[in-house]
Amino acid sequence: MRITELLKKQSIELGVKAASKEEAIDRLIALMDAGGRLNDRVGYKEGILARESLGSTAIGEGIAIPHAKVEAVKEPGLAAITVPEGVDYEAFDGSLSNLIFMIAAPAGGEDVHLEALSRLSTLLMNPGFKEALIHAGSKEEFLEVIDQAETERFGKKEEMDEPEKAAEPEKTGFRVLAVTACPTGIAHTYMAAENLENTGKKLGISLKAETDGSGGAQNILTKEEIREAEAIIVAADKNVEMARFDGKPVIMVPVADGIHKAEELIRRAVSGTVPVYHHEGGTSEAEAEGDKSIGRTIYKHLMNGVSHMLPFVIGGGILIALAFLLDDYSIDPSNFGKNTPLAAYLKTIGEQAFGMMLPILAGFIAMSIADRPGLAVGMVAGMVAKMGCTFANPAGGDVNAGFLGALFAGFAGGYLVLGLKKIFSRLPKSLEGIKPVLLYPVLGIFVAAVMTTLINPYMGMINDGLTHFLNGMGGASRIVLGMVLGAMMSIDMGGPFNKAAYVFGTAQLAEGNFEVMAAVMAGGMVPPIAIALCTTFFKKKFTEKERQSGIVNYIMGLSFITEGAIPFAAQDPLRVIPACGIGAAAAGGLSMAFGCTLRAPHGGIFVLPTIGNPLMYLAAVMGGAVAGCLILGILKKNTEE
């Protein structure tokens, strides 16, 4: 498949004026739709924005290649615009983008289009190609420039259809090897590989690049090539297979560096100063390059623990809630939840799953920091925190270290293992095998357990103080707390604020403060429902596609899936986010005011029977949703405006 088969005339627009990145994206999506490539513009835009949230797709030097591989794409295609005056696309080099290609890739089916897309990425690196496209006087000339360049670089269609005939002889003995990969594996992956290989030829240094694209790994590095290579360059923004590089000098950088800093990387690779990579699971010296800020690093480790913890919290919490729902309170009030065999079984299983949340949280925080050697250390330290062990009472039970104790245990365990790795790095090579199976687990578990035991009393004091504070809050204070938590659930709809509120709710659920979890879920249900109501009662404010998507938001909102509101918030954040935030705050405050409780950490209306004061809880959610709907209806303009 040639590039010109993916790019239709209807999907090209020359001489565009775009005041912002968002405007350029909207124009390209409209062109892509005009070419008949999409079955859902809203869903496709959501995919484009999701990719942009991982990092700008502007590759610098006036070029941007936004792309998405989602279900909303009917068939693979391209759209293109030229922006003579340029648009700020948040490029790494600070340049304005004059040439923008948008790529649409279907989520399923064969990736026959990827070869053409990789060729486009390659051609964009050629001198003069970009300028010829920007100065094209017509769509026909634009396509002719692409077709001619593709033919000169790769041959005619018949030759490209015979890869065996056109293939170059297999090369061996490369001095430098590279692996390139971006999160979606469509454009940056191939551009980085092409630039590294071309720069290697210019420098007279043989280089082979493996591309880990969305169609799978291509040009795969062999064991022999890895063994003979002087160094490896991994230019990737996602995980790639690293075990094969154990014992080799490895440079690890973002994929953008493969595009912009190829010469610097290659010269460094052959300089003999690259640190050797040891695949023990930990963060090697090479892996530390390009680290984010300390706050972002801590957040990444925390979210790794939280994401693995949530299935245990949700599954166990809902089973416990079902046990209360199916039990008979009158049999034995003191044993409520286990009076009947079915309820006792559900509650026992639920308690076991729910009880694993703290060890899982700590274990995967530690694993994020130190990889596999940190997992056991973090989990055991998390269990010590859960038990509340102290030196006065090693069996535990005296203090409640809880969630905060598990957080400390996870980070302490992870960084402890990193410290042990540095200490043991001076051991003879012959002892490498005993480090992950003996030294790390034994010393790591023991020292992490001691550290957690030491800190447990202090964490218990903080937890008890927080619990007493929440229990002692009066009506007005509790309402304010509910409003704050509800608003946090809506501010970024699945982002850090949302996660912080939800984690706080689940932590308080484990402590028996069921009102907090109720307010959190109420706030999280409001944004999708408010938007769904608005698309129903303020139809002129939305396009036909948006109204169709609005119907789905009824289901997502009632199921407590806040992320259903993200496409609407991304399109019109200045109106949607404030409206939904006010509605969510109202719902959280009303839930607290009505004294609603929730024993399950998820489920929406499907766990309504387990909610304390369920009718007023529904009233709180619907009250907040209606408020958000009305505010959005007032703020939002009609679509024709």
C-alpha cells in the first residue's frame, strides 16, 4: 500500500490558518472524516487527545504527526494540512509546525497500512521534502510530490510488492544496535529508526534499528548481532524487551532523542563510556537518563501500586457489601454479615480480598521502584503495616498503621532494594546468581520489616487522629468535606485529583468511615450524567454525534465511570469542567448532608441496595447532575454559533 493510497484529495487542505493546536486537530479530524475513514469522530478525537496527553506528536523542524489507533476508525487513512504561518504544536524544539499529517489506524484487522506510514515518516526526514509539500500550489501537486519521492526512495509499486526482490542483502556485524518505540507505535517509532540508521551511514558507523511498532517488532535484533555489537541504543517511550541486553552497554532515552539527537547518541555509543546494563529488574544507570521530576516519579510509583490495588479493593468491597445485603440482621446483630451461610461465605472471601489491598499496594510500589526484587520486600513490609506490628507487640494489633503505613512500606522497600543493589554490585561476578534469590529477599524483607515496625506507631497515631477528626466533624464541616471530594472527582476525570479523592475514599472505607466513600462515588457519577442530561434537554448545544455519545454517558455515569465525560471536557474544557465540578461538589455535599453511607468502593447504582439511605443518595446524585446540566446548558453556545 502506497502513501497516496491512504491520502485522498478530500483529506488535504493547503494554506490553513490555525490559531491553536486544538484548532488544527479539529480541522484535521474533519478532513479525515471527509475522506470516509471514520465511523465516530468523537471517539477518534478522544484517541488523538489521549495520545497527545502522553507527549506532543510534534517532532520539531516544522512537522507534527498526530495519530490514533482506535475502534472509531473505519479504515486506515491520512489527512494533511499545510500551515504557512505555523501553529504552536508544543514541539520539543519550540518551532511552529507548518506541515501536519494526521494518521488514522483501525484498532483491529491487519496492519497493512503500517509500511506506508513508516515510509512517510522516513520521507519526512529527507531534506527538501517538507519544503516541497508546504509550497505545493494544489492538492494534485501535493500528492505528486509524495508519489515521486516515494518512488525514488522505495521503488515503484510493483517493486514494493516484491520485498524479496527489493530487499537488501542481510547485514551482519553491526557496531551499534537500536530499538525504537513510541506508545502507539505508528510514526515516531519509524522516524527515530530511520534517522538513527541514516546518521549511522553518514558517520560511517554500521547501525541496525529494530522498530517496536503497533504491528509488532520488525527488523528484530538477533542474538549474534547483540553479542557482537559495541552498544545498544533504546529510544523508547514504552517498555521493550530488555533481558536480551544483559551485560551490554545500553543507552536508554526517549524516542524523541532518536529523532533529534541521533548523532550525539551514536557517537556516545561507540565512545566506550556507556554503562553496562544488568537485567536484574532494577533501574540501571542507563535507565536513569531523562528522569522526570521527583514529584512525577513518586506519583508514577504510587499509581503503579494503586492500579494493582484497586481490583482487590473493588472485588472484595462489593462482595462484603453483598454479604450485608443478603444477610438477616435479626438473627444476630453482633454478627451481621455472617449470620447465613451464603452471607458468611461472601463476607469471608470479600474480607480476604479486601485485606490484601495494603500488601498489594506496598508490593507494587516497591516493584515499580526496584522491579521484581522489590515485590516480595514491599508486600511483606505492607503486611507488617497492615498487622500493625510494633517492637512491644510483634504480633500486631495494637496500632493501626493502615494506608499510610503501607505507603511508607512500599517506598521504603523499593528504595532499600535499590540500595542493596548498589552495595552488592561490587561482589564477584560468580555471585550474581545468588543476589535475586537469596540476598535481596532475605536482607530486604528483614530490613524493610524492621523499618516498617519502627514507623508503625507514628503512622497509627496519624491514622487514629484523622479518624477521630472525621468522626468529630459537625454537619457543616462534613458537608464541606463532601463537596471538596466530589469536586476533586470531577476536576480531571480520572487524573491525579480524581485518583487522590478515590484513594482517600477507599482508605477511609477500610477504616469504617463509609460516608466518605459515598460522597466520593456521588461526585464521580455526576459528570457523565450531567453531560448526558444536557445532550438530551439542550440539543442545540451539541452535534448529532455528540448527542449519540451523550446517551452512552447515562450508562457510564450510573456505573460510576467518570471518564465518560472526558471527550466532552477535552472539546470544551472551559465550560464543561466548571459545570461538572459544581454539580459534583453539590452531589458530594448533599450525600454527606443526608448521612448516606457506602460499603462498596465501586458499582454505581448496581450497589444501591448496599447504600445507607439509598433514596436520598439518588436524590443527591440527581441533584448534582441536574445542577451541572443547567450550568452547562447556560454556558455552552449553540452548535451553529
